[in-house]
Amino acid sequence: QAFALDGNSTVVGAKDAYVNNISGAGAIYLFDFNGSTPNQVARITASDGNTYDNLGYSVDMSGDLIVGGAFGEDIAGNSNSGAAYLFKREANGTITELGKLIHEDPKSGDYFGVSIAIENDIIAVGAHEDDVLVSGSNRSNAGSVTLFKVDGAGNITRTATLTAPSPYSSNYFGVSVSMSGNFLAIGEQRRNHIQNYSGAVYLYKINANGTAQLTATLHSPNPSYQGYFGFSVDLSGDRLVVGAFNENSEIANNSGSAYIYKVKPDGSVSLLEVLTHPSAKSSDRMGISVGTSGRFTIVGADYFDPPPDKWNAGGAILFRSSF
């Protein structure tokens, strides 16, 4: 379901894993690479895992810190309010659970932990179906992202709760998050812009104290009805890649696309490249997942039909930028 790389280590989420005969409690697997060979060094589970908590639905790591989302966890009787867990890999290789992260006001169906990111000592956790109050009016499923800061002793402090600049019901702000350096990208897949549910992405600059300022709002250069620009995002250095898995391309409707942006030091962005499948077909869903490093970008297309006629077998396309 999810994985993340940092240096010579990777974490892989297994949201449906059995733990002590508990169905769907979920687990995270930690691997180290010795050359090209991965070696499993830990199976990480929550201290209070329960049925269908789904730990590992989202994962990320930074140095010796590992975070995992458990978006199905029930908090104070609120079903699927969600949680996230922070773990530390100790010098001797053991894993310590540092803390459990929850929404400041957990409610049923928030799905806190649907997306997660960590960079150095800052953690971002998405709750894409969180209800947001605007001038006393409830915006159901508008979504939010909560920021936390971890100190050297492993203490965790909630520092900010972010919502869309103009929250609307069922826009799913926080469906995707990614951090690199002191920037945070947040996807909002159902924002209306020219077309209904074309989507949006918001770029924030993170301060040392864990607060954040919005620096840019991105909309698709090719907005499509239910294009879902922002369903997936990835930040790496000064590159931001955004997936829009249901956008129309020049070749086929709803085949999907992705966009590469350059992030400038002041937080403004410029479009570098538009990525589409060279043999796109309708409903390939290219852009369902994205990743970038240096000049390379990989884009998932989970409904792509590889030849000969492997229906919805899926695929991924690797692109190398020219600059």
C-alpha cells in the first residue's frame, strides 16, 4: 500500500497485516540495503493495535524516525477517526514507539493518517475527511493537515492545523502530503477550478517552530472534470511532481497525467514539464502515484493495460527530465 526510502533503508506498509491474530491491525516492515539486497530488520506494530486500524496505510521516514498512518483507528468511540504513530530506530537496532498522534478534536470518519510525511523533526498528517467550521458553518469532509514537532528527547508537540484557504465540503484537502527541506505540499483532489473537481495543490513554507505559511496555490494547466489534480504529490529538493490520475490527455479521456514544477527559494513555483503516457488509453489512471528524485520521475498507472491485453494489470512510467 505504501513505502518510503531514506538513505539505505526503506519502510513498507502492510495495512491489512494480522498482529497477534488481530485482523487488519496493520504493520510496517523496515529493510536495510546491502548493495542491491534488501534485508528485513524489523516488523513494526502499534502497541495498541486493533481490528482494521490499518497501520501502514501511509508511511514515511527521516533518519532514525519512522511514521505510519492508521486511518481506521477508533479514538474515544469515534470510528475511523484515525491516528498516526511515531517510532524511533535506536542505535542498537531496536524500535521504540515514541508516541501516538491524533487529531486535536477527533470525530468519526476523519481518516486522520490517510497521508503522512516527515522531514527532520516535523511531521504532517492528513485527515482528508475532517469537517471544518467556517464562520460557524460546517464544511463536511473539507479536510485538514496537522503538523507536529519532535524534540531531541522524542517529545511530540502539535504545532499547527492547516485547512484550505477557502474550505469546501468534500474537497479532501490533505488527501496527499509531501515534505522536502522546509516546504510542504498538500493535495486537494476535488477543488473546483474551471472544471468541477479538477483539484488543487497548496505549497507551504515550514518554520522552525512547526508553523507554516502558504506560498503558492497550484491548479492544473489542463483542468478536467473530476481530473483530481493533487491526488498524489511528491517533493524532492526543488522539484514538485503532481499527479492527476483522471485528467484527459490529447490521446484519450481520463487517461491521467502528471506535472513537474520547480520550487523557488521564496516558495513560488514554475511549471517545467507535462507528463502523459506515450500510448495512453482511457482510464489508465496515470498519476495515481508519483515519485521524484533529481531528474527522474516515476508515475504509476494502476489501470494501464500492458500488451498483450493484460487488462488493468497496471504499470509505471519512468521519465528523465531534460533539465
